Amino acid sequence: MAVRRERAERLADEELMPLVGGKDPEAFEVLYDRHGGVAYSLAYRIVGERTAAEEVTQEAFISVWRSGARFDPTRGSVRSWLLSVVRNRAIDFLRSKAGKAPKLAFDDDSILEQRPAVEMTEEEAMRRETAQEVQGALGKLPGEQSKVIQLAYFGGFSHSEIAEILNLPMGTVKGRMRLGLEKIRGELAEGLA
Amino acid sequence: MTDADRHQRWSEDLAAYMLGALEPDEAVELERHLQDCERCRGEMRWLDPAVHSLPEAVERQQPPARLRESLMAQARADARRAGSGTAEAGGPRRSLLPTWLRGGGSRGLRFAAGFAVLALVVAAAAGYEIGRGGSGGGGADSTVVSRQANGVTAKMVREGDGGTLRLVNVQQPPPGKVLEAWVRREGTVEPVPALFVPDRGGRAATTIADMRGVDTVMVTEEPRGGSEAPTSEPIVTMSVPQ
């Protein structure tokens, strides 16, 4: 058992996926250990409650394990794919609740706990760096651009709903989304330069 | 409306689409446009990292330990059930296939026979080199190299119960297509879960988790997302030693 776990740990995410598809629990465990933390964090950011975040994360990972959902490497990395599964589950959870209360959290990040990582690998350290870059890029965005992006991505609102919430023309909302994403992309490109 | 106008109209919607903020009917229309607009696809590729980076910016939370324990308990229970299924019914992966492919019906038999003929034709045009290493566990370690008639060279490296299939000189699949590997085990063709694509140098690789009982490995071009059964003639068909 230990040997298989060690072997799985040496594999890239893309190499783990066939093993997960073949119902290898060790490969699944490694996948969870690599991405479970950010998956739970994303779920919590969207649903705003620990029990619900746990439920969403559990459902997302089980769907990856059981449903035969296939990872398509042409559409991005395993991590991006997995996080999109988590996001979709979390947004579905929000929509299933009456009223679909927005989880705006523009100013309440300070109330979120930030706990130290149990163990930080080199890969995790690089991700933290990326996270800091993205946080920096988001922080530099004009408020109106950051707001529409967060309402869409973390709140699950459509552009027409956002236009209604913010009392803006739909074209303005879409334009702000575009400008915001372009700025984040530009910051990331600078970070790589 | 000119092509430039159409591009401009949809280009304005790309960011909303990528953030999941278009209405479903708008998203369907945009996806239709994307099939024919390389400029929009290029813009999406450029913006992709920005969207994918958003969850990385979330404040980190420590998931409860019971979440990991619960997930692993379910996974191990599933794996145990799948293992017992292997002994009784010939392997859990067959449940991934539609009934008609499992060999029970006449359609399945026709499919299997057709694939066997294809395999023979390609194998006849291909050369094989087989090297065998020591056996370290349930399966023998071995390497099979097969040069296909279409110029592709396939190398199957068997390690224990699993293996890695490496391809060289593979042409890029047409837009919207990916490579999908298949294994034939006891006369039944099964899909390999991970889809793959060649790099710019024409190299491609995929891992096959369970090679037990497999006598033939094949690769076909399939639509994105993969297929439950092959929809095109194989670009690689190779026999592998038991």
C-alpha cells in the first residue's frame, strides 16, 4: 500500500487521472491531498458556510471519483478542471437555496480565518506566489471591475442579474468584466516576465 | 453584418461567458460562433489564465479532517466492490460501456469482430520489437515497440499491472478532436479514461492503469470529451504480450 502511495505521489496530475478512472484509492488520495485545500476554500468562499462547503467539496470529489467524468487535457489542467467542478457544485448549491443570497464579501475578507498550511511543498509555495499575484491583481482593479467579476464568478450571477443589482446597462457590466479580466491577465503576464 | 462586426459583437461577450455569466441561450449561441472564429478562440486562450487564477486568490481554509476520511472511506469501499466485481463478472470497467459493447448482443459481436479485423490489418503492416524485463509483481515488466503503417511509432512500457503508452510522429488531431486509447481484454474493447493530445513535436503519452488480460492496445481520434465506443479507425493498433 505504501509503495503505491509513494508511486502515486511522484506522478503528475495528468498521470494520476487514468489511475483515478481505474478506481485506485491511493491516486485519488494524492489528488485530494494536492487540491482538497483549495477546493474547500473555493467552496467556502462561494457558499459562505463551513458545513455547506464540506458538503459541496465532498460531492465534487465523489463525482470525479464515481461518475466516470472524464478529464480532457485540451481544456486545461487537472486543477482548473477540478476547481470548475467545485465551483459549479457550489453555485448549484446557492441556486438551490431560496432567494440565492449573494455572497459578496467585498469587504469582509478579514473575518475569514487564515490558518497556516500543514506542510508547504515547493509546488504549493509556487501556488501561494500565484495566489498573491492574483490577489494583488484583483486588488489593483477598479472597484467596479472587481465587483462584477466577483458577483459572476463567486456569486453565480448572470450579467443581466448583475446589471439589475448594480443598476447598470448590461453592456457596461460585460465591458467591466472584460476590462477586469484583461487587467488580471496583464498582471499575470508581467509576473511571468 | 460583416464578419468583423460579428466578431466584435461576440468578442464583447467572451469575458461574461468565461465567468459563467451569460444566459444559457446566449452561451449556446456564442459556442456556435466559437466553432468558426479563430480570433475569439485566441482571445479565450489569452484570457483563460485570468479566469483559472480566480480560485487561487481565495483565502485558504483548512478543510476538516473528517472530509478526507469520509472521501477515502467511500473510495476504498468502491474500490473493494469493484475488485469483487472483477472476479465475478470480468472487471468493473465494463460497466463504463453501453450494454451493446459488452459482448452480449449481436451489435456488440459485430463491433468486436470489426475491430479485430482492423487490428489484424494494421498489425500486418507493422513491425514489432519486444523486450522483456524482470517481473516485479502481478504483471511482467516489458516494452513493446510497434511501427505503424501510417508512420506512427508506438511504445508500450508495461510496469507491474499498469503501463505507459508513448506515441511518436503523431499528427495533430483535427479541431475539436483528441486522442483516446482503448484496450481489448478477453475480446471486449474498453476505453482508457484519460484523453490525450500530441505535443507540437508529434509526441503523445497516456497511462493505462490496468493492463491485466489486455492483448491489444488501440488509439483513435475522438470528439472532445471522448467516446464510449470508437468512432474512427485506429491510428495505432498494437498487440501486447500477456
